[in-house]
Amino acid sequence: MENLLHNGILVILAFQNWGEWLLGPMKLFSFLGTEDFYILAIPVLYWSIDSALALRVGVIMLLSSSVNTIFKFAFQAPRPYWVTTDVKALSAESSFGVPSGHAQNAISIWGMVGSYFRNKWAWAVAIFFILGISLSRLYLAVHFPHDTVLGLLIGFFLLWAVNRAWNPVAAWTQKQSLGKQIFSALAGSLTLIFVSAFVAWIFRDWTMPTAWLQNAARAGGEAPHPFSLSGIISSAGTLFGLFAGLAWIDQYGGFKASGSSKERFLRYLVGLVGLIIIYIGLKVVFPSGENFIAFLFRYLRYSLLGFWVSGGAPFIFLKLNLTDSSK
């Protein structure tokens, strides 16, 4: 293990020695793998461009984020800048390092885009972003090479599994009642949280080495909080809301991102207002922290966020005649 970490540090130093001119592009690539970016990008894709693609991207992103949390809890591996001060900490993270969530999400999401369009240009764009996002995490010293490789492998398997299961699951869902669809979505969502909490409980006596804490503190930024359940609750809650909204809007004929350029633009503006109210407004109102009440309100907030994207906003669009139903 020591050799693996040592060799990884050498690779990171080699990347950072290419010069500071890479800092801007690497931070941009890294931003393209963050929650903030996806919260802005997926709604515009769903409401104004291609709702079918957006649904696939949203589902695999949320599943990937949830699975990544479970693996991180199980491996308890450090970030490079936690291990040594030889590398420059150009970013900071509070979670464990293995596997890389950015790399895992990149191949899951952009691989889904490539497999959806199934042409060489889509795959070229997908590979460009997968490599760019993955390599950015090495340059910023927040991941070792093996973190990234494992993230890519898990993401690839998840991409294969979701694509293989998509049509059978969709066909089964269409035969179920609204109540059963929502119950199934809730059960799946809570299962992801339960598994994560159980893995965290198994390793409840684990303590972070003092050297890791000291090095992380020297680097500044967000302090390590590797067993936080906030991330999994956000992902699982959004996933539940997304499926619940999808099932609900189907009762009104469904939603399809068609229409004129004006209608597409107005849909995003109207939807964005609700998005801001839920994501930022409720964040100010609801309690925060790492306790049951805070987690409950966090789950509610992110469930409403997912519901708004797939159900609430499309319902408003239908009422404002900004779109036609898909049926």
C-alpha cells in the first residue's frame, strides 16, 4: 500500500510540474463534475433539450453518487494532500478518496451520452470530458491514480448495468399504479441510505490518523468529514423525487422537451425560479447539521428538488401552454 501511495504521489508531482497554466483548465474540468454544475445542467437538458436523455443522465448520476459514497465508506482511503505536503493541495474535499467520484460520474454520465447517441462524434466528446475530468483530479492533488482508475471501472460497470436494465425496468414501471411506482422509488431510495449508514456503522470505531488531519488542516479548505451521510441523503432524496415526479406527471400525459426556441427558453426561466427557491431558499430555512432532524429535512428538500425537475415544473409548463404532453 505504501508503494502504491508513493508512486501515486510521483505521478501527481509530474502533473503539477507541467506548470500553473493548467490550473484554470483543470479547475474547469473539475467543476464539470460537481453537484452545482449538474443541478444547473440536467434541468436545462430535461426541460429544454431532450427529456429522455436527461432522465437517463440524471438517474445514472444519482445512482453513481450513491454507490460512490458506499465504496468510500468501505475503503476509508486518504486524499493525496492528507498523506503528504509534497503535493500542492489545489482543491479540498472532506470525503475519503477511493474511488474517485468525479471519474466515476464522468464515465457514467458522459458514457450515457455517448451510448444514447451512438455515433463517433458523441463518443469523441464523451471521451474528451471523461479524460479531462479524471485527470483534473490528479493535477489538483485530490486523488491518487488508483482512485481514478477504480472510479472509472465502477462507473463503467454501472453504465453497462443501467443500460441493460433500462428498458425492462421502464416496461415494468408502466404497468404499475401511481402509488406502487412512488412506493418502489421510496423503497429504493431508502435502501441506498440504509446500506450507506450500515457500512458507516460497521466502521464506527475507525479514527483518522493524526497526520492526515494535520496535513489537511495545513492545506486549508474544507476539513475532512469522511463519514458524513449528507451526500447520500442528497442523492437518494433527489432520485426518489425524480421518479415520483415522473410517475405523477405521467397522469397528465407526461412531458416532452419539444416546442419553439422561445418556449424552451421560457421553460428554463420558469423552472429555474422554482429550482432556486427549493435549492437555496429551503436551505436557508431548513435546519442543517449531522443529526436525524437535519437529515430528514435534507431528504425532503432534495426530494422536492427532484420532483420539481421531473414533475412540478413540467406541470406548470403544461398549464402555461409552454409545452404539449408527450401523449
